[in-house]
Amino acid sequence: MMREVLAKEIAAAVEKLAIEANYYLTDDVLCCLKRSVETEESPLGKEIISTIVENAVLAKETDSPICQDTGMAVVFVKLGQDVHVAGGDIYQAINEGVAKGYTAGYLRKSVVNDPVFARTNTKDNTPAIIHLEIVPGDKIDITLAPKGFGSENMGALKMCKPSEGVEGIVNFVVETVSKAGSNPCPPIVVGVGIGGTMEKATYLAKRSLIRELGQKNPDERYAQLEAEILEKVNATGIGPQGLGGRTTALAVHIEYYPTHIAGMPVAVNINCHASRHAHVEI
């Protein structure tokens, strides 16, 4: 039996998510930042992280954006196969919600309609980047993750050879973070996608960033790899805001997918300390 969901309900939910994600840092990220104040060895690093925490608290109390770069809206949707969207198209509904949320929430509109030539601002932060997956059930699961480009610009992809193995993956991720330096506003969250094809690896890296902060990969081998990379990233000494210290990254999240016998794609996507996302189930 099909369950009917109106497109306007989806639009209203996305509008709310756009505002919440930009105003309210989730508890997992905030708690991790607070713990980092205690573990950071650099006095300046402690002060910086404390200021970041204070900023997040003030943003929540005053219903204000955590950061002036309110990003490009990246929307992950799990659409139940037993749901019928009535009264409109789901993609149009999501973009309508983003437009309304970025307008009503007084969020910076940063999207341009042509990436190369005209580069004219669309004035409502649409279109969003929408990743839609059909799943069993009669629910719609939506996560909206605003992605600022200070961190987005620091991502990288490498089509590794299988012979490079674990060492090649670790070296590439640490090298990518080292090259990024202060640009992504550390402490950062590092998303890593491994396998599939080049586009699948980058999707996995992005999707890993909406996982609860510090939640380990369920495969113990990949969980150990996450821990190893995190340790080496924090040993770079980049530190909070690139001014030195041990808290360069709060977490490393890895997602993987089967791949071709001749390849081992590895993608890195970085979130700044404002690792923003909001979720709803309809």
C-alpha cells in the first residue's frame, strides 16, 4: 500500500532543516570540541577551540548562523519505495525548501548559475546538490548538510593503484590535509571514500561526514585505519586554525564500496569545525 506525502510537506521540512543546520551545531560536534579544549596542549589552541565553542553557543542562543559561509546545500534523501510524492516533484520541493530556508533564515546565498562564464548569483542558494536513494519502506529520510567552500576546495581524489595498499591511502589523506593547512578552518573532520569508481568515492567521502562524529566504521579493519589516519593527521602540528597544536582533526570517517580489480579510488572531503547537518524523517 502506497503512502502519500505532499510535495509541500517536503518543502516545509527542508526549509526548517536549512535554518537548523546553519544555526545549531549538533551535540556530537559540540561535545567533541569541548573535549578537545582539555586535550589540546597548545595554550593558543585551547583558546581558539574555546572561542569556537563560545561562538556555537551564541549562535544557538541568538538564532544566528554559526559561520558567515552558509554553504551550498547538500541534501541526502532516502525515499521509501512505498511513498508517492503528490502535488509536485521531489527535486522541485527540495529546492523550494532550500530557497525559502535561506531567505527566511537570512542565510548567505552563495550559488552561481554558471561555474565558468556568467557566474550570476541565483539569489536563493539553489539549486541544491541532491543525492537520492530508493530504499524499502514508506518514509522519507532527509539530511541537509550545508557545505562551505573554504573546506570543500581542499578536497582531493586519487585513483590509487591496488599495489599502493593501506600505506598509499594513509599517505594520500595526510598529504591532502597537510596541503590544506589552515584553509579549511581546523579543527576539521576528514571524510574518506574508498572504492567504487571516481564519482562513487567522492560521494562516499561526502556522505561519511554526516555520520555521528567519531562513530567508528563497523568494520574493525576500517575503524583501525580511521584511528591511524587521525593520529597521523594530528601529528602534523597544523592545529586549531592552522596556528599549531595537536587538534588538527576531530575525527576521520571512512566509507568504502566494492571496486574493480584494477583500481582503488580514494577521495578526501573535509569539513571545517562547523561540521553542520540537520535531519528529519517524514
